[in-house]
Amino acid sequence: MQPLSQTKVFGGTQSVYTHRSDACDCDMRVAVFLPPQAKHGPSPALVWLSGLTCTEDNFTAKAGAQRMAAKLGLILIAPDTSPRGDQVPDDAAYDFGQGAGFYLNARQSPWGKNFQMETYIRDELTAWMTQNFPIDAQKIGISGHSMGGHGALTLHLKNPGLFKTCSAFAPISAPMQVPWGRKAFAGYLGDDQRLWEDYDAAALVAKRPSPAHILIDQGDADNFLTEQLRPEIFESACKDAGQTLTMRMQNGYDHSYYFITSFIDDHLRHHAAELAVT
Amino acid sequence: MQPLSQTKVFGGTQSVYTHRSDACDCDMRVAVFLPPQAKHGPSPALVWLSGLTCTEDNFTAKAGAQRMAAKLGLILIAPDTSPRGDQVPDDAAYDFGQGAGFYLNARQSPWGKNFQMETYIRDELTAWMTQNFPIDAQKIGISGHSMGGHGALTLHLKNPGLFKTCSAFAPISAPMQVPWGRKAFAGYLGDDQRLWEDYDAAALVAKRPSPAHILIDQGDADNFLTEQLRPEIFESACKDAGQTLTMRMQNGYDHSYYFITSFIDDHLRHHAAELAVT
């Protein structure tokens, strides 16, 4: 399997691959960081899901995660945020269509044929990564930013035995109650809100809290905080459900990768510590 | 003075400003990182010069330098790599014209009117930054990558009392002897090679070694190593001139910002330590 690109960083290897997704009926791009420790045997891995408009490159180039991942011996897997290509439907809006897959399985036409990101991440990506890289399949965590934080929380809560640890930066954690989520769910899933609940972290945690300790960082200078993110809804749902959660409001930080890079080391340490004892 | 953008990162502030350059007869963009310590008094500063095709953003977004700068209390100043704008001459090539100012004062038409990057960096940028930010003017270092490494070495060697410390990543350190440098010097300066020597780090160090300890990192998997960079020429010139130099060949690293981020902490520590005792 040949990478599209491969570069040494912090003693490890940062590569970008493309692989076939049957679920999305297209090729998907994935960035993979292998720390030096991966040469010596199976390592824990963290799947990172990016936000609206992003590709596999944003986290890889801007988060500065490889430094700590190389120290901890953590493999980083950063897939693209949606199916791509000329044959894949798109929308002119930044928050719908390509670059905005919302990590769900779409049911509405014309999106259903390709926008099967839940199946892709849960089944195909995990199979591909564990088959091709020295990953300990019992030690996989998941994290993400904004729309990707939504993906990380929902995929973890629905599959706590697969994605054993979970964290998020500024996640869309109550999508049914905010404009980004309502637009995406109506467009991809249709009007039946019972279907929406399966992709709403606040609704999911109420039904099935996980044994993990979830870590969330949220900047209090984030322009999207009060309209799109509303972390208090998820925080309240976790409290009611008995979900272990650390929610940190970070003074003065916005929604950018400068916020992510400021706290990524804490998240990587959190996953490494929790995965070490699973 | 209002920034174009301002974002909190690692407890400090990353901003982008624009300011007037009379030398370049245009507005210039500059990225400025202020560490938390800058609130409490004058701090040392490092000027970073980027390479061909870059702007003020590449180092700022990709090098991951703010983390260590915030620990060390180091201000980071990253200017654009050339004059810009519709009124500024340009060239279709990536290695000449806008984005390729080579940190020199051009003499050839039509470049001379705007391409006065040496004067801009040495006089205007340093005046602007020390007037507007809490910088200890006695503690300014300079570093850069590729074309910017050339800029850092030459500006340091010609102004060791202004830019007191110097380091570089994969610098063009013998430009008179490589295609990038010969093209730029012929185009901007003309055919008189006596003028070129004033912008060739290997020629300069032979005449006036500096009291500083210069640190250079060079990846041995860098595609430009043998044709464009040729660090052995500068290394030999330093040895002959008695210039203190640490030249580190880094196994397996290429010419990208993944190389820079892997070793930027060492460079920031090097500058902070040397500036502390100047």
C-alpha cells in the first residue's frame, strides 16, 4: 500500500493514504501518523475527526499533535470529513454536502448513496487501519473538533467497546437543538426526529452513558458557543445519566486550531492513560 | 494599532498586522506572537523569515513555535517574504517576484522600486516592532527557513549588533553557487557578481564572522540538499573564518514544515539562552 505522501516528523512518519470505501462509494483520504514506537509492536491509536470545511490535512498540519503522540507512542488516524469527488453530490453551503458529512448515514436523496460516514468510520476505517498498521485493536480512542467532536461523541457512545476513550474540542454535542445540527439532520435524515436522536450526543448519553471518562475543552471566546455548541446541554445530560465528564471552559480561546493546539497534549495524555488500562 | 486578526494560543496572543513600508512602497503583513510574559515587561524577540512561496502565515500556523515561545517568554515576529500588491511587479515563477524577495535590495528594473526587503527587515520592521510591542531591543535574534535561512544568516552577519543571535533551517547559505541564488541575484541585482557577495552567507562569513553561535539544522532527505542548499560550502567557510557553528544533519527529514516543527524547540531554546546573556 503506497502513501500519497510521506514525511518524517518528530522521529515518526506522517503519511496520507487513499483507500476504497464501499459505504461511501468513493475513495477516501486518511492521514496516518506512526510514532517511532510503532516499529516495535502494536500501539494504541487515536482517531481524529475534523470539523466543517476540513479535510484530513487540517489536524495533521496545524494541531501540533505529532510531538506528544511521538512521546506517548500513539498512532494518529485523521480521515477526511465526507465523501469526495465529482460523482458525489455537493451543496454550495459550507455546512452541508462535501466537507460536512456529519459522521452519519444519510437517508435522503441524493445524499444516501455516498454520505454513509458512520458506517465508513465505524466499520471500514477501523478495519483498514487495524489491518494495515501495527494498531492494538483493543486500544482505540476517538476525538474531534466541532462537527468532528459530534462525530467522536456519538461514535463513542454508540460503540464504547470499539472506541474505548473519547474527548472533544468545542463539539456540536446537542445537534438537535442548534442550527447546524437541525439543518444537517433534516437534509440528510429527513423530518422524522426519532431518527435524529441516534446522532445527538446529549440524547444518546441519556440512554446509554459509557464507562469512559469523557474530556471536553471549550473556548469561552468561541463565536459559535451560544448558538451552535451549547455545551451546557450535554453537560447536564451527562450529569443526569451519570456519565463521567470533565468539561473545561478555557478563558479567551476561540474555535480555531490555535485553540486545539494549545490543549491537544492534554487530550493525547488523557487517551493514552485511559487506553493503557483498558 | 488594530490587528487584522487576533487569537489566543498557549496563553499568549497570535496576531496579524499590516504596516506601511516606505522602502517597499507598499503595506506589509506581519504575524506577531506575544507570550504571556510580555504583559509584564520587555521581552526578547525572534524574527522569523520564511522561504519561497510563503507568507507570514506558514510559520505561524505550521511550526508549532508558540508552545515553547510561551514557555521561554519569547516574542515571535514573522513578516511576509516580499512586497505584495497589484502595484508590485511579479513573475510567474515560484522562485522570483512576489513571495520570493530574497531579503535583498534590488537594483534592476522593475524590481528596485519595491523589492527592498533588506532595508525593510533591518530598519523598518525592527523600528515598528520595538515601537509597538514590549521588545527588549538589545535581545533580538533572527532565524528562518530555506530562502529565509539565507535572509537570517546574511542579516545577522551584516548586523550582528542588531540581530544578536542566528539560526536556520535548511538555508540557502551559498546562493552564488546554486541555481536559486544565481537566478535571484542576476534578476534583482544584475550581472556584477561583486554585488552578489554582499548577500552570500558563505562569502560574508569569510570576511566578517560574528560573535554568535550559529545553529543550523538540515534534513538529509531534503530534495534540495545537493543542488540548492549545499551546506558544506557554508560549513567550510565558517571553519576557515573561525565562526562558531553547529551544523546538524537530521536523518530522514525533508524540506517541509514537518522538519521545522520537529526541531523548532531546540532553536527557540538556543536563541533564548544566547539572548539571555547578551
